[in-house]
Amino acid sequence: MTLEEEALFANDTFYLAFTHKDFEAMERLWAADHPTLCIHPGWRALVERDEIVESWRQILGNPQQSGIDFYNASARAFEAVVMVTCYEELPGSVCVATNGFVKEGGDMRMFHHHSGPCADPPPPTGPGDRRRH
């Protein structure tokens, strides 16, 4: 598998963990050794792994939190870093997201997530590009 393919698989894992409110999977996915950055829509930037993991504990533990779909995921490798861009469909809105991945201990781990509102999102480009979780 290429780094891009591994990152797209890890990206799928991220959205599955989100939709299924699987905190343990989300915690395992985040890098432990690489610097981290997470920006949830409307939140301040979180840079410490512990505060990022805690933010996911709060989000995934919220019974009002809906699942999420994503589409048009694409990956670009920059040396050992892979950035995935995609669109997130939430009830009533679409966000554009970047998710960054690096290899840690032989596995692809997330070190970056940034999601924000998208005023003019594109439609999914093909039937295989929308992920329903």
C-alpha cells in the first residue's frame, strides 16, 4: 500500500470512530510522539495530545452528537506526512476538513485535524466517493 492509501484507510477509521462514538478507536488513532493540532469548528486550536483526546471524549460522549458522513477524500504525501482533504456532511451543514497522518510504530496515526464551515461545497464526484458511516 502507498502512504496515500494508508492515510485514506486511516481517514476512514477516523470517521468510523466518530460516527460510532468509539472513543478508544479515536484515542488509538491520534499520534503519541508526533506534534499534534486539532481545530474543531468554533473551538480554539488544541495542540496537546491530552487536550485533543479529552475533546474527543467530550464530543463522542455527547448523546446529542450526530454521526458524520464524508466525501471527495483525496490524499497528498509530502515526504513522510500525508494530508487528506474531504468534505464532512453534518445535519444541515457541510464542513471542509484537512486530516494529517504520519507513520508511528509502523501504523498510520493522525496528528492534525481541522474542520470548518464550507459555504459552497462541491457535490460528491462519484458514487464511491461518499462514505456513509
